[in-house]
Amino acid sequence: MDFTIRTARPEEYARAGELTADVYLHDGLLEFGASDPYLAVLRDAEQRAAQAELLVAVEPSGTVLGSVTYVGDGGPYAELADEREAEFRMLAVSGAARGRGVGEALVRACLDRSRERQRERVVISSLPEMTTAHRLYGRLGFVRAPHRDWEPLPDLPLWAFTVELSSEI
């Protein structure tokens, strides 16, 4: 790997937030496009770092290639996880860094942290159209959990995926 996965530093919060917002916007993942109120949440990496763990993939030059919000101990960013589970949210990889294993490395870091916290499983939510992410999740052992699907807003379905941590990936 020509990048490192680690906890984001304060000077990287703005870049991580902008990267996440840009990816969601340019990949067409926001129902209301540039006026979607979720953009402000995606941009606010400082808040995510304060209430969860903001991980980044960084090149030796300091360029942030991707980020993910790891929720290992509940809190305001927990959507589906119970006390035995962890989750992650807002996985984003810059267009220029795609195909380099950045997304997989970020997800694996979340799985490693979950094992360290002795969580039984990781549960995540994903938009149905995030098919590239679904393939990544499948390679890492995640399976669909339709009984945990939900809608944060009317007509905005989120699919649930889980992976049991008893098996090594």
C-alpha cells in the first residue's frame, strides 16, 4: 500500500469533510443534489471526529485519499448498531484514488477496531444504488440483512448489511 490508514488529525478534518461531500454529490447519492441538507452533515468531519472516530487514508505527501466514520461505541452517529455491534458510515474515496484499495483498507480498519472492542458484528446501512460498495462489502463477508432495512426519510430506503466477526476476513 502506498497510503496509511489512521485517525484523522484536526488539520485534515476540513479536507475529509469536503472529500466526503464531493463524493456523495458527484456520485449522485444525494436526493436533492447540491441543495441536499445532508451535505452539511457530510462536510462536518470535525463533529464526526468529536463524536465517533474519523479515519482517513493518507498518502506519504499528506494527501487525503478517503475517509470513513467509525462508530464503535454508540453515540449520535450510531444508526443500527446495538451494544454488541459496531458500524461505520460515510465511506468515501476520492475519484483519483479509486481502484487502489483505499475503500477496502478503510473498511478493514473498521473491522479491526471492532474486533479490538470485542464486538460480535458490524452492521452498516447503504443506499440500494451503491452497487460498487456492495461488491466490496460482499468480498469482506458482509451479507444483506433486509430485516434491518430502514428509511431515515420517507422514500429514502437504506439497506442493511452485517458481518459476523467470529470469522476472520
